[in-house]
Amino acid sequence: MLKIYIYNEMKKQNIPEVVSRLITEEEIIMFQELKIKIEELNHKTNLTRLISGDDYWISQVFDSIWPFKIFQNINFDNKKFLDIGSGCGFPGLAYAITHPTSEIYLIDSSKKKTDALKSLIKKINFQNNIHVINDRIENLAHKSSMRNSFNIATTRAVSNPSTVSEYILPMLKKEGLGVLYCGKWTYEASKTLDKTLEILEGKVIEKKEILLPRSKGTRNIILIQPKNLCPLIYPRKIGKPEKNPL
């Protein structure tokens, strides 16, 4: 009966097959539940416009989870995971659904958004231990309890690769991974990122490019890693990484 229900729901919502191939039936149900709860919160708080049809299933769900499926040589389970600028929960909550043994930290400077995230977590039966923090990453990165303590750190739709690298690298353990979500990737962008990573004592370890399904554009994922611990002066004071990228 459960499989019939899921199949009917997938047909009704037109869930793309490329999404259903990546996740389990139970995860599909959780993503459907997350969609409903975000829609409810959207009436009170303008969290996101990407909540209907392909906007949700491709631009939110698929785009959030495919990087953690495509690198077959990397184990992304049972990690301490940081999502910077989590917004309405993508990719952080999407990763939580597909990696239930990981500990999740969701960071956002907007109290409106962190309050919404706390509400979502209360209403949905996540298996993870999930922490929601309302603060700027430029502050948190200089706290000893947070710095150099994550296996995975990511940020999506926040800023340019150089700026987000300055946010991410100080948070990673020596063997940790930073996951950068980028659109089209150019030679110039690659050289700029290399220059920034040299300053931050980091390196690119892998890159993947795909065309998102249903004509949702080009997506590049850049994996970065510390070569050594990031110099203590980074990230710089609030606003500086955004206004003056390295």
C-alpha cells in the first residue's frame, strides 16, 4: 500500500524520475512533508519562491543532494555538517534527510529564517541531531568551539566562490571538505579561486559539472580542502569578504 501511495503521489506531483532514482521511498515522503511545511510557513514568512513543481524537486531537492551522490569515492555519511546561510533549509535539511546519521549545523544571520528552520525541525521527524544558530559566520568562525570542527561545510546561493571559501575553510577539520555550489565555471573563475585558496591555505581537490534536469541550467560543484589550518585572521570582519573578495 505504501508503494502504491508513493507512486500515486509521484505521478500527481510530477516528481522527476531523476530525483526518485537518487532517494528512497521514505526520503521522498520526507521531502514531500518538508514541501508542505515550507508552503505553510511561506504564508507567514517569505522563505522561498522555489516551492512548486520543478522549482522544488529540481532547483531545491535535486540540486542540493546530487553532489553527495556523484562522488563515489567519498563517504558523506556520519559526518559533522555545516550549512552556511541555510535559508529555508537547502542544502542543509536535504542533506539531513539523505544522511540521517550526520550531525547538522544550520547557520543564518536572519532570525526570521532561523525561527522558520526551528519550526520545520519540530514538525518533521528528522533522525539527525540538528542545531540552528542565528549569527554571522564571520563571528562563529572565531569561536574555538566552532572553528576547525566540521567534516563538511557548504553554502549555496550565498556569494561568489572566493567569498564563500573564506567562510568555509576556517570551519573545516584538516581532512574536511568544502562543497561550493557554482553556476557556469570559467578559466578566469578558476584562477581567481586558486589565488584565494593560496591565501587561505586551501586547495581544489575535485570538480564536477552537470546540466540540471528540466532545463534548470548548468551547475558546477567544486570540492575544496585545507592544505594547512586556515590563518587565524580569516574570515575578516563582517561584510569584508563580500565587499572585497581575496
